[in-house]
Amino acid sequence: MAKGITVGDEVAITAIVRKRVTEDRVSVSIPHYGFPHSIVDRTSALKKGQPIELTGNVLRVDENTVTVNLSPPVTVDIAAVKLVTSYVPPTRKKPLVDKPI
């Protein structure tokens, strides 16, 4: 499912809404992550049990785990993430070295 994920890629994690904490915050349950996590949701459309996709950039890749920046960083199993966009390094338009005179 998550084969070929590298640092810098944008990935998505499907989380389940647990409850509304405040008027603008929602508590979510992230698979393969043992801690509670809350996100800002200014709409009142999210209900308990509804799936929601959280996207973030990959910070670190280990053998079976991936660390994703969801503010704060979240380390989950590599099977729990889905690749959204691959990272493409910027290309250099001018050579790094000046031309000889």
C-alpha cells in the first residue's frame, strides 16, 4: 500500500472522529498511533465515527514506521499511510559554478 514512500512526500492518514472537544476542535483516533490527537475543525459537519483524511509531509521513514508532520509529528505504521504527492527536488536553472573568463 505505501511502497516507495520517501522523506518529503505528502501522505494521507485516514482517522476516525471520536468526539467534538470544543466548538472548533475535534478529537480523532489515528490507526496504529496509541495517543489521542485533536485537529482544528471550524465547521460543525463532522460527527462521531466519521472518517477524515489528515495530510502531512513525511519527516522520517524507518523499516515499518513513518513519521508524518501533522503538527505535532505522528509516527504510524507504514500500512496506515497513503501517498498523495511524491517529492520532486527543485531543479537548478543556472550552473553552480561560474563560467571561466
